[in-house]
Amino acid sequence: MDNQIQNSIVSFIWGIADDCLRDVYVRGKYRDVILPMTVIRRLDAMLEDTKADVLKMKDTMDKAGITNQWPALCNAAGQAFCNSSPFLLRDLTSRAKKQTLKADFEAYLDGYSPNVQEILDKFKFRNQIDTMIDADILGAVIEKFVSPTINLSPKPVYTDDTMTTIKLPALDNHGMGTIFEELIRKFNEENNEEAGEHWTPRDVVELMADLVFMPIADKIKDASYSCYDGACGTGGMLTVAQDRLLTLAKRRGKEVAIHLFGQEINPETYAICTADMLLKGDGEEAEHIMYGSTLSGDQHAARQFDFMLSNPPYGKSWKTDAEKMGGKKDILDTRFNTYLKSGDTMTMLPRTSDGQLLFLLNNVSKMKTGTPLGSRIAEVHNGSSIFTGDAGSGESNARRYMIENDLVEAIIAVPENMFYNTGIGTFIWVLSNKKEKRRKGKIQLIDATAMKEPLRKNMGKKNCEFTEEIRKEIVRIFLDMEESDVSMIFNNDEFAYWNVTVERPLRLRIYPDRTIPADLFKKADEYETVTSAIAKAAETAPLDDWTAFAKATGLKAAALKKLRPFITEKDPTTKPIDGEPDVDLRDTENIPFTYEGGIDAFIKNEVLTYAPDAWVNEKKTQIGYEISFTKYFYKPVELRKLSDILQNLKELETEADGLLAEVMEGVQ
């Protein structure tokens, strides 16, 4: 089926909303009727030819008292779904009374198999029936969808019974999927405030698919492969990945089977995703799409996958998930906790205000290790994922885990305003646990922020796109491991650093004549003992050496701790107190792993030169990882030469003098 026919069907269905729903629904709610009705009509058309067989099978099983009828009924229908009601959709157009239409339409919907029921439930489509009945538009909507002017059936419509001339061509599964995706896209464009929350622009998805598949295209075998998206939305990434892998395999003469898996927390987008797969004839794949939270209710926990693509929510709280998992402090999920070589646990849980890195760690936990290709991942994130979080934080630890295990192949900076609902810059992470030899121990950073084509018309906040040529160029830079102004390659250690705590000793001057509060000590004789000890120590001990003075008093440590604030002041000219740091002078330093000589050399060269009494509190040393594109790709604006500025000023001055002269001549 050509694009023109597909577009005409989309336009017709789109027109149903304007014709029938305009005065009943606001535009943002058209999708609540149109999307489920499109699904229903397609399923209905696919079941028309076998309707009699299904009803006959049902009658047989009813008489035999068989209760679990769905497997046999679906088999009779020849599909992964079926409808056991006595109706086809077109049968309902003859209902004159509203209540009869309502009862029969509900009976028709109730006749669908459980997999379709779940889709209808998640669409909350039954909630729309009363609205349409009350407005008397349900019959009109049904009539439009069974109109003889469009064909949503997998069989062609002929001009007459001779079946020689095709009036309307057949709509195959791929064509139906394309039409459904186009309707989703149009609805997303209509609702700019929601667009993109569950839907990633196709140009970005196609780039991600290429980054996942192109490096191993020549290694594809006649085999089955699995593809997973833990935040699958409407399933766009999965279907694009499926098409891309099938195309690459076909070009190389390989026969592959691709099994799709996903999970989605939003009920409507879950319904759209599973419906889309049913409409494409992927009934088995639809069963692999799970509903619920991937973070707190992973329904693919026991599986591993060959390829994973995802655009998880970023900047979105996962506090509810944390509570479901027992509270952030008590989460022991092995996806988000790991062990260091020392045997200590390293938690990778980010702050609860942003859970995006948890989706990446979820994917990492599902990587295959026992296959030649291992697993490949492409995932979109905002800048928070590459630099937020100090050393030892969950975010930094997540980066540490992935980089120290040499999983990160590349990170690509995407132009701003590439997505429908956000203008911020985003980044595509590319991971593999079977890196080719030349990539081992290295990460490629690609700055693609300037590689874009403006859109003629903005789509929400999206004002630019990746053309096919741009995508090919980004993939070429990636595959060639090119080093240039927009592509740099670093060893993994480039992104690691030690966060060390630098201490300076506390130095105090003693003022023994100062008054100590009488109520500082509970017992009166204790107060007298302390004041006497201070006076006696002042006669012999130096007042610029607290250690010596404290010893001279003969007082216990507890008493000294109480009285010290009242008889001392900080003084940098006094002797240091051994082992006791001055918290006001405490500082931290981030020391790159690449600093020659490591921590000791850094402290010697950069700290002790200015503070000879400083030392490192080794117990507080943490390892951190961060990736800063600005550090490597920032191009400062070239300042104008002073001579050019002066010359411009002289020209402006001359021009101003000329204007003033003209004004004065006019006055005279």
C-alpha cells in the first residue's frame, strides 16, 4: 500500500473526530474515542471471515460444558485474539434505539478475548460509552468506522462480485501499524503539553537503532534475537528497532526472528503499545509487553536481552517506587547495588527526585554475557546523568560501575529542542559488554549539538531534526572512531577522580584569666578544682600550646572539652594540636586519576606548597566519576582585537561630529 492511500485513511479517521466528536469532546480528548475505535475496527475486520467458525466452536463448547474456551476460539479465528459475541461491528449500525445500541455494543465489547479486554480497560474506553450514547453520537461513530469508503481489512474490497477490479486495496499489518502510529503522532502534536512524554521523535529513535545495530551488522546470524525497552511508552523504539534489524539482516541474506519485550507504567500508552502490536499481527509480542513500574515491579526480572533501547523519564521523582521497595535506605535490589573489590557494598541509588539512571542500571542488569555479541544498549538521558552527584553519591557510583566495568562505548550530545516536550540538551548513552578490541578501556564523546536541520514548523518544542544524511554522518563518526573537533576519545580514567578531604591543624591561644560559667560543672567543688588547675597551669605552661597546657592542668578530657571554648581563641601563630583538625579550614580537592603521581603528588605540588601543615583524611577519600562535554568541546567566543575596537570608536566619533555639524548648520 502506498503512502497516499495510508494518508487518505489517516485523514478519514482524523475527520471522524471533527465530524462526530467536536461538540461533545474537547480536542485533547478526541484520542480517547478515536484510538480505541481504530483498534476495534481493525480487529473486527480481521475476524469477519472466521466469525461463523468462532460462533460454531463456541456453541459446541457451550454444549460440552467447556469453560476455558479462549484458546480454541482464537484458534478458530486464526488470530491471537477473537470475539465470541454474536455481532460484527457493522451489525450494530441498524440499531434505532439508543439503549438497544448501548446494550449490543457493550455485549460486542465483552465478547473480545482477555488480551483485547486488557487493552480496552487500559484505554478506559467503556467510560466513553455513556458520553457517546447521551450525545447520540455512538451510532454515527460506528457508521464512520465501517464506512465503505475506507478499508481497514487485510483483504481488498472489489468493485463487484466478479472480484476482478480492486476498489480499495488490502491493508496489511505493516500498513495498519503505520496508520496507527501516524494517528498517535498527530494526537501528540495536537496536545503539545503532553507530546513526547511517552513518545520519542522517530529521527532520534532511528539514530539510536543505528548506534545499536550498525557496529554488529556483519555479525548477525540466522538466529532469534530479543529487544527490550523498560520504559516503552507506545512501543515506537521497539518497532523501529525491529524494522532496522530485519532490514540489516535481509541485506546480508540472513533470516532472523526478533522478539520484543517491554514494560510501561502509563495505562493509555500501555494500551496503545499492545494494540499496535496486535494490529501488526504480533500477538505473541504483545504478550511480552507488561504493565506497571519497571523500577519497583520489574516483570522481566529473570530475562536477559540482546538489544535494549529506551528513553526513560528524566527529572521525574521515583519516591513512590522507593517506598514500594521498602524505603530508599533499605533497598537491596541487585540491579541498583553492587560490590567493590574490597567486599564493601556500593549503592547506586540516585536522589529520589530523579530516577533516570535506574532505568539504565536496569538494562545493564539484563545484559547477556554468554553470547558472542553480548548485549548492546542505547538510552537517552538529560545532562544530569553524566555529571550530577558528588563522589560517593548514587549517581556518581552508577557512572563508576558502568565505566569501571568498561561498558560505555560512547555518549553523543544531541541538539537542544529535539524533543516535543523539552528544549533541554540530551545525551545518548551507547553501552556494550562485548566491546571490540580498539574500544576496550575507552569512551568516545561526540558533540552532535550543531548537527541538525531546522523544521519548517515547530512540533511542540521540537524545532529541528536529524535528517538521514546527518544520522549517517553521526554513525560514520562513531564507527570510524574519528577524532576531530566534534569527536574525542578518552581512556576510562579520564573521567575518574578522587575526592579528598584536606585537613589543617587546629591552633589555639589560651586566655586563662577569662571567666568560666559557674553552672558549667554540676558540682561546686568541681568548678573550684578546674579554675585552680587552670591558674596553676598558666604559671608554667606556654599559652600558645594547647596540648602542653592541657597536660599541665591535669584535668580529664571531658572537663577540658567543656571549658576549652571559654578560655581559647583560634590563632594561626600558635602551635598545632596534633591530630585535631580545624573544621573551618577543612577543604576538599577533586584529584583526577590522570594526575601524575596520584594523590600524594597532588598534595605535595598543589597543597603543601601553600599549607605545609596540611594532611589528607584518608578515611573520607571517595572515588567519583563525571563526564563534562563543556570541558572538552567548549569553544570560547573570540574577543575582538583592541585595535579594531578603537578604530570603530574613531569612526563613530567622526560620524557623530558630522551629524552634529549638520544640526548646527540647520539651526543657523
